[in-house]
Amino acid sequence: MSISGLSYSPWSPIFWLLASVVVMIMAYFFRRRGQKKYKKDTEQTKIFLCGEEVPEAKQRHIRAHNVYWGFFETMKEYYDANIKAHTGIINDYIIWFLVLIAISAIILFIVGIV
């Protein structure tokens, strides 16, 4: 127990509030020490690509299909089997959700937890 009557606990909201305030103050002072020479809308704001010409935005964008290709290829059997159940219609998802809740409630009732 401390002088203020509060004890330290990792779940204490006062502890986390004080820690957050300290971190915000430190971040503010680090940010304040930044470069004063920065000028918006000049050459400083352009992308630096080791002296090369920067490609257009469409060419710079990496599509998720390319990034996750190995993952999708590995999980192809799983996706092919489950993609039929996903229609994209919100009513279907709500029905599945309600069915799962009903099944869970029945199981809990049978077990006697509820």
C-alpha cells in the first residue's frame, strides 16, 4: 500500500493513465526536437528512390494477391471448399450467425451451464 492509498497493479487504470501521460509528454518533446528546415510542398516531400525515377502510383502499388500468393496457394484446397458458402449477401451471414448462436445455446443448456 502506498501513501495515497493506491497499490500498484498491472491492471490499475490510474497506473495506465499516468504511464500514457508520461509517454505522450516524452513523444511531444522528441517531436519538438525535429528538423526546423523542413518545408512542405518542396523537393523534400518527394519520394527518394536511390536516385531513380519514381514510377507512377499504379506501378508502385503491390497488390495483395501478389504479396500473399504463397499463402493463398498453400490454402487453395481450404478456400475452394469454403468459397461456395460465401455468397456476399449479408442476410446469409446473419442466418449463419443466428444458427451458430442457437446451436451454442442448445449445447450450453444441455450441459447445464446456463
